Amino acid sequence: MKPIAILGMGASSPFGPGAQALWEGCLAGQPVIRELTSYPTSGMKQITAVLRPSGLSNQVIPVATMAIEATREAIAQSGEYGARLQRVRLGVFFATAPGEPDELRLIDEEVAGFEAPGHPILPRNLPPDAWAKVLGDSVMDAVLRAFHWEEAYCLSISAACASANVAMGVAADALQDDLVDAAVVVTAESLPRLTQAGFSQVGALSPTGVRPFSADRNGTLVGEGAAAFVLARADDLAPGTSVLAWLLGFGESCDALHPVHTEPEGRGMEAATRAALTDAHLGPEQVDAVYVHGTGTRQNDLSEARALSRVFGERRPAAAAIKAIIGHSLGAASGLSAVCGVMTLKTGLLPPTPGVEPLEPECKLRFSAEPASIVRARTILNNGYGFGGINSSIVLGSSDVSRSVGT
Amino acid sequence: MAPDLAVPVAAHQGFSLAEASLVTINDSYRRVLADGVSVPKARRYANRRPLLRGCGVASPASASFASILAGHCARAALADRPGPPLRQDRLAVILGSALAALDPSHQLELCGLREGWDLIDPFRFPHTLPSACAATVAAAVGARALTLACRDNALASLRAVDLAAMAVLHGRADHVLVGGAEEVSDLVLLLLAASRRPDFLSPPGVAPSVPITEIAVVGLLERAHPEGDPGVIVIEGYGEVTGPLTEADVERFRAAFSSVRFDLVLSNMASQHHRTADIRAAVEALLEPPTEIVHTADSLGDTHGAAGAVALAVLAQRPPGTRALVISAGRDLRLGFLVASRASGAERLV
């Protein structure tokens, strides 16, 4: 594909609002694991999650607020281009994984309450707008309202925990197809109760912490977060426009195997990575660093290790797994790691992956316990995988890279 | 989106949608919901098992019913395609659905609240994701390329068709199983009754005036044969209008309608649907005989996210050479327009 410019980005993470806060928190490498208190957790096997540090004022921030603030930051960073989003054919591509909107949770509580013996559910006990709220994407609607984008083309994409990467790819295609003139990708996840309970039931949660690609890894932890990006076609940029980074390629595949488990050999993951590299007109040897999906579960990391070993062969590219620090923010996960990927391209630094030692024997990547300075960081591979065997990869390039590849 | 039909008409010229496969489970499951009806605690899937077994996924009883229907359709669409089997790594699945994940989420939430979170079904949990419907279909037919779901309510399957065309155009897949699938759960009926909307609410004992329909329609989208494929549906373009219909929009439609001849207009708007009355009237005023207009909701009910795909299935029953404008009205009266025709085989599509 033709390179797509990333002009602005924003984030909200366990380290608070702002891409810089996320980046500094990841560089510091201290995960913040806390006990869930935002809803009753009685009966759940594991109730820890990656949440905001207690020093920050709001432990639980509404997911819409996170999405709006991340979007506002991305627009502000886009400068003059961001200021004219209102006047062009704008596409808003919203990415989320879970199917449990907050409105449904509230209604279910209502329903469960009324269904005590002798108290049938009565429609009149539910609010008249419940239908619209449950069906609507309340977070996307909140973003559209906040920026007066009601007239924009808005697409709500779900590709499980690969959603953010997939939304980036679809937005890039829409820009190239002239479907829209500018694109904003927004992804946000809170900590849904059902997701926490479901991950617990499928045995995916760790009782201790997330240790991606460690031989001693024992599961993941759910986290919260949001990320947003302003994307533009290269041809539309005025001379002198500041470009943060380039989206060079996108690839997706499906294991077509199992609702939860990944294909053990990582063939689908490999296919997604190779498709993204082909899309970017790059070879594996040109990838300088990898932001892995790295959930910390036994099977997912093993599959990813095998996939990347086949892609990179004897090479051992530098890698980072930020879920070790901020947990697994589901559909937003690959969006948050893309924010860090752009920061790596700008600074040459790669966040540490705490707890990675001893390394999974089949993993050939080079993780670091300390911020690692990369001599040459011009291209980043960013992976995101989801339930249903949905695999995605995007390739990001530094601000000067599009002159040499992809065009 | 650009409200000018002339632009998107040319955007995706040269894609074909094989005759859509249509499965509808309607009267057997529709319930009349009046005040005081309680949602049963018991699982309601016993009468569905023969169909569930047919889908070939690992844990079929856990999947949403919409995904089972969609898997059935996908298999039929592939079986109908002549020629050698398709390369699975070039076969994608893009489905539009707004309701498929609701019931699994609702059931698990109720189970957690009533009986304890450690009792929720781990096999059903993945189906609380909107993308599970597409992933289940991918697993059922071995589709290993792009897989995603579009959640945009009544526009969902029209947008899915547009995304599928885009995926083929960009080389991300050669063939896409595309369409829509919806599931009617007790929760949906409860919420509709709670909405007190006159177009959905009827006196007790009378079925809703616009029944919600459980349905799946899946077709196989791929590049059209250069010499033309008789009978297939050719997707010519897609566009949207946002917000309430303005006079300027109507003028643009008039200009577009004067330059493009349609034999058939297919809409998802029911005749008694008060919210879309203005749009229906505006569209009908623009049409000149012998153009026929069919509101699919009048005969099939509200097929919601599957509506666009349902319209294509209706078009598939029409004679070759029929050209149709498919209109779907979505949330906030956002309108999607798809131009499609049933190829006669005489046209060259490159």
C-alpha cells in the first residue's frame, strides 16, 4: 500500500491521560496491578487487573472519557491538518472488542433484580431508550458528539483483540480508495465485568502478573486504555507538514480453528505478519523492532514465538511486550502498542519487558529488562491477535522512511 | 460520506456477488411480548440442535444462533460456486451484525449475577464478542484471510459489502463471504417493548407491527469474470448520506436518478415505520414507472443489520439485467445507498 501519514496520536492508559504518560510509564517498566473495586467481584476466581496508580485522581475513568481525551490529543498534535477535519470528508474508524456495552450491564442488573420470585420482568421497568443505547456504540457516539462529527462516515469495527490494528488497516484502505479525505482511528476499552469473569473462566488470567514470553508465564491481566490516531494521505499534506510516522503495511489472517485457542504453530500469525511486510514492500530483515502481542498466556506466546521465528529466521530483532506493564487492554491493545511504536521510531528507545527472564526457549526475540537504545529504528512491526484466531500486523515507519520504501 | 451517488457508483465496478443464500428462522421463534412476560431461565436451544450440528464448529452449542445461521449460508454459498475449491488463505469473512453478540452477553451476565461468576460458560464467553459471528463462519468453512465484523446497526451488512469490495480491491483477499446475520433474543423483544415505539409496539396479544426477524444472508463476493457472469449480482458502488434528508440531498438524488436507470429500489424501511416516512416519500416521489419499489421490512420484518444483504438476496431472485438501488436507513437516519445489478452476461466488466 502507499504509506499513510500518522499526523497525531493520543492515549489514555493506566498511567493517566496522554501518550507521553503512557510512554514514560512503559519506559519505567513498573506494572500497576491492583484489586478490582469498580464492581462486585464475588465469585470470580481472579480479581486483579492492571489499573491506574492510586496517586492518580480517578481510579476508574469512563471509557468514553478516555476515548475523547485520546482523540483530542491526537487532533491537537495534528496541527493545522487537525483543525480542518471538520471541513473535509472525515472517516471515524472505531475499534472495540467486547460485546458488553455498559448499558447492557446496567440493564442486566435491572433484569436480574426484577426476576426474583414473583417479580417478572416488565418492559415498563426499563428505560424507553434502552433499545437504542444497547444497540448503539455509546463510546463512538460520545466521540462523534464531542467533536461535532455527526456528519462523518463512522465505522464500528470488531475484530476481537486485533481490532485496533484492523481499524488502522481499514482506515488506510478507505483513504487510498478516496472513500474519505481524512481518517481518525479511535480505540478504547474499559474493564468489563463480563470480560474479567470470562477470562477468569477460560483460565487466561494470571494470579501474579503478566510475564510475556517468559518460560514461567502464567496468564494475562486485563487492563484499560484508549488510543487515537489522525491519518492522512501523503498527497494531501501541505509542504512542511510534520509527520509523526508512517503506516506502511497491514496484514490480517484467521486461524479458522477455535473460538479461543490460537493455532499452536502460529501459521496464521505468520501469514498476517508476512502479509503486512508484503504490503509495506519490506523484507523481514528490514524490521528493526517488534511490538509483540504477548499476552503472557502459555499458548498465545508460544504460537507467536514460533511464527516470528519462522519469519525472522536466524535474526533476533529487538522486541517489547508492553502488556507486561499495562496489561491486556483487549481491542485497544494494539492501538496502545502502536503509540509506543511511534515513540520508539521517534526516540530510538524500546520499553523494557519486566519478568521476561527466563525466556521462553522457542522465543528468538531480544527483550530487555532495561530501556534499550536501538541503533537504527526506522521500521516497527506491531502485532495484535484476538479470539476466533484473528491475527493482525501493521508496519510502522519513521518519519523519513517513506522516501525509501513503499512509494 | 459523499452524498453524490455518481461518485461511488464507479468506485467498485467489477465485483460480483454470487446468489446469496438465504436462511430465515422466523415464526418458530418469534414471540409476542406484552407486559408481564418473563424471560425464561432455561436454555432455549433444544429445538435448534439439528441445525447446530450442521455448522461444524468445535463447540456449536455455545455459538450464537446468528453465527450458526451464517455458517449454514456460507457453506451453501461456497457449494453453489462452480469450479475448483477456493484457496482458503485467500477466502475472507466480513459480516454485518448488530444483535448477534447481545444474547450471549445477556445470558452470561444473568448467569453471573444470579448464580455466580464462576459458573458462566467458558465456551460461550468468546461469543460475547461481535466478531465471533464472523470467526465462527471462518472456522466452519476454513476461511483463513481477513475476518471481521461490522457493527453499524441497520447499515451493517451494506457496509460489510463495501468493506469486502475494498478488501478485494486492495488484494487482501480474492473471495469474501459477506453478508449479515441477526438473532432475536428475548432481550431484544424486551427492549423493543420497553422502547414504547409505536412502530414496534402493538396492543397486547398482537404481534409487533414491524416484527424483528432472525435471519442470515451470506454471499460470495469476488472479482467479476472479465467476460461477464450471467446471473451474478454486480456491486457497482456504495455511498452514504448522514443526518436528516435535506432538500439539497433530494436534489442530488433527483440528478442521480435522472442519469441512472433503476428497475428496482429495495429499502429496509417498513411502510408503517414513522421515523422513515419522510425518506420513503422522498424516494418514492423520485421514481418513475416502471421502477418498482420494495420495502423488504413489509414482507420479511426488520432484518436489522442483515437488511442490506437481504435486499441483495431479493435482487438475486429477479431476472438478469435488473438494476437495483438498495437503500438502508440506519441510526440517526443515516442512509446507505448501494447500486447493484443482476448481470445479464452481455456486459463486459473490466
